[in-house]
Amino acid sequence: MPSLSVAISHSPHILSPNSLARDTKTKKICQSQYRSFPLPLRSSIFRMGFVSCRGSKETSNTRIFTSVTDVLLDESAEEVQLPKGDTWSVHKFGGTCVASSERIKNVADLIVEDDSERKLVVVSAMSKVTDMMYDLIEKAQSRDDSYISALDAVLEKHRSTALDLLDGDELGSFLSQLHHDISNLKAMLRAIYIARHVTESFMDFVVGHGELWSAQMLSSVIRKKGMDSKWMDTREVLIVNPTSANQVDPDYLESEKRLEKWYHQNPSKIIIATGFIASTPQNIPTTLKRDGSDFSAAIMGALFRARQVTIWTDVDGVYSADPRKVSEAVILQTLSYQEAWEMSYFGANVLHPRTIIPVMRYNIPIKIRNIFNLSAPGTKICHPMVNEEDGQNGESLVKGFATIDNLALVNVEGTGMAGVPGTAHAIFGAVKDVGANVIMISQASSEHSVCFAVPEKEVNAVAEALKSRFRQALDAGRLSQVAVIPNCSILAAVGQKMASTPGVSASLFNALAKANINVRAIAQGCSEYNITVVVKREDCIKALKAVHSRFYLSRTTIAMGIIGPGLIGSTLLEQLRDQAAVLKEEFNIDLRVMGITGSRTMLLSDVGIELSRWRELQKEKGEVADLKKFAQHVHRNHLIPNTVLVDCTADSIVASHYYDWLRKGIHVITPNKKANSGPLNQYLKLRALQRQSYTHYFYEATVGAGLPIISTLRGLLETGDKILRIEGIFSGTLSYIFNNFIGKRAFSEVVAEAKQAGYTEPDPRDDLSGTDVARKVIILARESGLRLELSDIPIENLVPEPLRASASAEEFMQKLPQFDRDMAKNQQDAEDAGEVLRYVGVVDVVNVKGVVELRRYKKDHPFAQLSGSDNIIAFTTTRYKNQPLIVRGPGAGAEVTAGGVFSDILQLASYLGAPS
Ligand code: ADP
Ligand code: ASP
Ligand code: MG
């Protein structure tokens, strides 16, 4: 094992024939020097504790001897020129493509299958290996002894893969290389362990091994298939300069020179090159940073002037959004270079952001393809002109959405910034001094505030730097604050010219507003390819789904929670069950019941309850009802941007939650009258909230069941009509009773008949007392702008005074006939005057009052014409003065009430963007 004392005192250098021979004239001599006298020249490297001569592909002295033969061969190939151009294509295989021996074989098959062109194959480390390598360093650095067993796991993974793939010499030489590398790594890690520190170049050297091994294995497998293949340690060829922003810039000239030299020595139709790794001009190993193999492939594409660069991965192409976050994401057929760049910059990790620039230079198209699904054509990234020729320009306005998490916003605010030149310079100078990466910037044109996003982990340093830089301005009040808003995410919408096309950003913000997402900052690049918004982290996925569905799905997906599966609730569930498919297919409305709760049991689902068997499921999987948990479950379902709770109870406690739900962005739909007829101040608060937010509260079925009463009233008001009076028969029960209280029939007999037919509440006094009608009157009165309490409405109670305290409904029904006489007289008087009795509610808007009472109407009055349990409502307005506007129809019963609720749900869907 190399001695530790020196292991960390030098930067790792790569020594290669090329680094020794800067020009062709001296090359031969230098090469032979290198090969013949390896030890003196390599001594510094040996002291480093690792072996560098990957260029020779061999490491031990015996192999160095073998390399001399290579040199001889190379000499004979001296005249081989690198044939650049479109006889080459570049293929990059991501970690998942080479995750196992099976997959590596598969990749090899794909490579050899078509020998019509030369291939430069860039290969990533086997899946997870780079993470494992970083983890080794982390462990060693923090003195966690398990780095040793973790390194063993790395060895074992590659050893067993090689055993599966290779045999004979190829296996032998790979394994000896592998063991050699591992023992060097062990020494380096031990040094890191002792020093508790790792330099960047040590780290880059260690983590790059995954690529070295996968490239060698793949190359061997191809040779085993009888094809010539060379593997390339790209640290010998790719020269990059580190930049301040933790990135590297390729040195194309130097890399091209080195490539030509490399090719002279290793001419081959199939080159397997390591992704991710490169060298600095000083030959210090470095990397192209995480996921950098895509970038390697693009640089190679440019160096070879290849026909095309194909990025093979595990998805069918670039999706309109991260498919792990948006299951409805669709594959994009084409993307322009700029679009692809913006998508990748803003977090679509299917492509490394730096991949575009090198290929764009030479107009080399990139294809993203799925190695596991060769039938999928993939996504083509190329110049937009080509897109236009493809005739796909029409669909290219908004292409995709991407997100970046773990950000914080910094807001520098103050009146002293306006018109003061150099403020932005000072701000970003301070940010640069702490080395933070600014991801987006937004400045209001009033110049009152500059707001920008930085990675969360850098925000404290940034805030401190700004506070100290602007100490004076802050003290003097020219700047009012340097505020940090933590826990933010960026959502970027990307598309050719979208930002300059009217309506696109409106739709985007509309979709966000509808999903009740608060936008904290906005930036629109003048590139016109991108609109970026900052949202709270917890809203990010919801925001992504909301905007994605707005542009891609046109299917409005709503998560629903049904509260109170009683008569109305269960009827609604049946209606939903019967309509779901049609709504989805014909109207693109996807209603998913994520929970049903009664007062004792609730049933929750993450994907949507199967409505044909919700009762069975409730029995099997029901849990103890908990309204708070229920609301949270339905709402927190991040898969679906919109949530509605449908309250089918008549409970005032459930109604007392509406405010809170609406505030959280949960839409509320209900036939429950309690909220709107409860205390006035609570009602006003609720309505005010509804108006301020984009959260909807619909309650059409509270009056007249499914009849369009509230919507008619709203329509009149919104179009500028003035309501003078609303008068109507609002109770289906009382409508039935008085429609049938004719001739010689006793009142109690008709009530009994109504009860029998199921028209009344279990205790008919609940209907006869008139409170229910009064609640409807108050709802309409408030809707018309009157500020009345329920107690302001005089109610004629039809329950005879002595029976109001009766213990039970039965007792009441039994005693009711004793009072028939009074009602019979009433009826007779009316009859004698050519009139009928009707129990009505009246909203007298002009005089700001309401009343519920038994009235007499002429026999030709529309109210006298009713039959069954119909409701009838007459609106007298400025426009409908002589002839009131009348709405009439069945106004009670589970079917029509549930129908009314259902129509509110569809109304909600259309407000949320469903097509009409
Ligand atoms: P590889 O190892 O092949 O480089 P990556 O994991 O780096 O693969 O990139 C592919 C992954 O990128 C996909 O599996 C997918 O989950 C993710 N991804 C994120 N955003 C997108 C997007 N918009 N389109 C396609 N894939 C995406
Ligand atoms: N293996 C490297 C990484 O995981 C590079 C790559 O796969 O693109 O970051
Ligand atoms: Mg990748």
C-alpha cells in the first residue's frame, strides 16, 4: 500500500503521453521516454497513492511493457487522421442503461447492431455508483469506519458484473485493474480519513472511477462480440477550465488537439469513452459535475462534428414535466435548443443544462431515447427551423414545466433604491462575494425592491453579506429591509416565444390562482422562452400539476370529499358513479372521490374511491371519522390540484368549518343551509373570503334543490337588474300539503299522507314550523344584499301552540286532528273568496324585510296552479316588474337535491377550466 504521508499533499496529476508531448514533433520521443522510463516520470504520481497511466490502459510494470507494443502499433498508425464529421454519431448511455450486467450486454448489442457508422459512446457509471463514491468520501472524511465495507461493496458490484460479462484475458485484465484501483482508493480514503479533509481534486479523482470501470467493461464486451473497440479515459482528452460558479468550461482547442493525438494511437470505429470526467489544463482530474455525462457526450459530439448525439436513458424522451411528479406528463416530439436548455436549467434532470451549447454550435441534433423502449421515437432537440419544417410549430408555444426546490428568496427593499445607479451592482456584488448562485432575479420597475432566489443553503451567508454591505443604508432608512423568505421553489414554464404571446402568461397565472397558489415572485426572461414563478415549497407540486393540466390536459381533475353519505350524499355518489366515465371522456372532467365521511366512519383513498362499492369498502377499510384529518387527506393529495369538500349534512358544526377550508384553498359545495342562514357576521366573512380568493363556494341546492334559484338571482344581479321582491313556495313538503288540502279533506290527514309518502322530515313539525323556509328566505335575502338575521324574519308556525312541546313525532301526529278545525276554517274562507292557501316565504327587498306565512292567492295565480311537491319562486325586479320571472319545478327529494349539488360540481369544474 502506498505510504499515507504523501497521499494528500499533492494534487492528483494525470500523466499521459499527451501531457508529456505538447506537439507532434516531440511526441515520439516523449512517448518513448514515457514508456521506457516510466518510473522517474511517474514517481510523483506513485507518491500520490494512485496510478495515473490510464492512457496506456495498464498499470503494472509488466503491462507497461505491453504498452510499448501498443506504442509500436500506434507508430504504425501514426498517419491515421481523425475523420471528423457525420460519419460519426455519439451515443450516451446513462447510469440506468448500464445498471447491471444484463443491461450492459443490452447496450453492447445496440452498439454493434448497426455498423453503418462510427460510434463514440459515452458511458456513465453504473446506476448509483457515483453516489456510492461520494458516500465513501463523506464517510472517510467524517471518520466513519464503514467506508471500508462500503468500498468493498463497490468492488463487489463491479467484480460480479465483470464475472457475468467477461471471460479469459478480458476478464483477467479488467479484474486486475479493478483490484488495483480499489487498493489505491483504499489508500486515498484512508488518507482522507486521517486528515478529515478532502480536496476537490481528490474528490473528483475518486468519484470518477465509476465511469472508468463501466467504460472498460462495455468496451471489453464489445470486443468479445468480435468488434474492434477502444476505451477512452476522457481525462486524457477533455480539457476543461474550472469557473467560479462551480462549473467547468471546455477548452475545445486543446481538447481537439488531444483527441486527434489520442485517435492516432487508438483508431477505432467504436470508441467507448468515460462520461463525467475530464482534466484541467494542468492535468489534474476533474469532473463535469453531477449528471455531467450528458455534457461529456455533447462536447464529444462537437469535437467529432458528429451527425447526431443520442442520449439513451430510462424514459421515452423529454416529458412536458417531470414524469415522477406529474403522471399525466406527455412526451415532447421536438424541442428547440433553447427550450431544452431552459427545461434542463430549471430542473428537468433528463438532460444536463450544459449539454446544449456544444452541439448547438455545430447544429448537431440531440435525441433523447429510451433504451428500454426502442419503439418510442424519443425527443429530438434541434434548431427551431427544423421544427417548423416538421410542421410542429403550432404546438410549440408552451412546451414544458420544470421545478427547482430548496430555494430561498431574498428581498432587498427600500425607497432609497429608486433611481440610484449601482444598487443592483452592489447587491449582486455582495452576493458574488459569498459565492452564491443567483437562480432568478426580479425587480419591480418602481425600483423599490429587488428580489432574487438563491439556494436555501446559501441564503444566510447572502443575507449577512447584504446586511453588512448595506449597513449604512439600512441605518439611515434608505433601505427598509433585507428579508429572507425561506422554503421556496421555482416553477418555470418553457416554450418558444411563449412569454411574448398574449394570453399565455395570463393562462398560467390563472391556473395558479385557481389552484389557490400564492405566487411570491415572477421573472420573465426577455429571451421569451421562459416564465419563472416562485411559490412556497409545499405548493410546488400542486402548482406544477395545475399549470401542466391547464396547458396539457384540459382535463380538469378535482379531488372530492363527500361529507354525510345520507340520503342526498349517497344519491350524489350514485350520480357521480353513473356520470364519471362520460364526464371524463366527453368533457375532460375527472372527478375523483378521495374520501367519504359520515359522523362515525370515514373512508379514505389516495387514488379515488371505487364508487360502485363504496359501502363495502367503507365496511372493510373504514376508519374512525375525523373531519380535520378527512379535509387534510382530500386536500393534501398533491396529485390533484383542486379540492372540493361537498357537505351533504344539515349540520351546523360541519358548516362552521367552511371558512377555514376556503381559506386553505378548498372549494366548498353544499345543500346545507346552516352556514348561509347562520349568524350574519359569519356569513359576511365567508362571502368576503370567497370574493377575495379564487376559491369557490357554491350552494345552489340550499334553495329549491336542483332548481336554478341562486344562479338566476345572481344572473339578475350581475347583469345590473334590481331585485324588488322574491316570493315563493320554498318547501316541497308544505307545497304538497297545501296542494292537496282541498275539498273536505282534513289537514291532519294530508300531513299524515305526506309523511307516509316520505315528503316530510321524520318529525313533520320540522317542516310545519316554517324554520326551514325562513332559512331559505334569509339565504335569498342575503344574496339580494339585505343584512338580516334569521330572527328578523317573522314566521307563521303551523304547528299548533300546544303541540310544539310534544315529546315525539308520533304523539304530535296523534294529537294533530284535534286542531283540524282551525285550519279547515282558514281553508273554507279562502275557498269562499275564490282563493287557495299557500305557505310562502317573501323577501321584500324594497322594505328590507322578510316573512314566512300562510297566504291566500287567487285561483288563477301561478302559485295556485302547483301540483305535487313543486316549488315556485317569483322574482319581481326592475326588469321583470309587471310579470315576475318565475322558476318552478320539483324542489325537494334526494334525486333533485343531489342533482343540484352535482350541477354545482360541474360549475366548479368549468370555473377551473373545463371546456364548456
Ligand atoms: P441518466 O442516468 O440516464 O442520465 P437521469 O436520471 O439523469 O438519467 O435522467 C432521467 C430522468 O430524468 C428520468 O428518469 C426522469 O425521472 C427525470 N426527469 C425529470 N424531468 C424530466 C422531464 N421533463 N422529462 C423526462 N424525464 C425527466
Ligand atoms: N455518474 C455521474 C453522476 O451520477 C455522471 C452522470 O451519470 O451523468 O453524476
Ligand atoms: Mg442524467
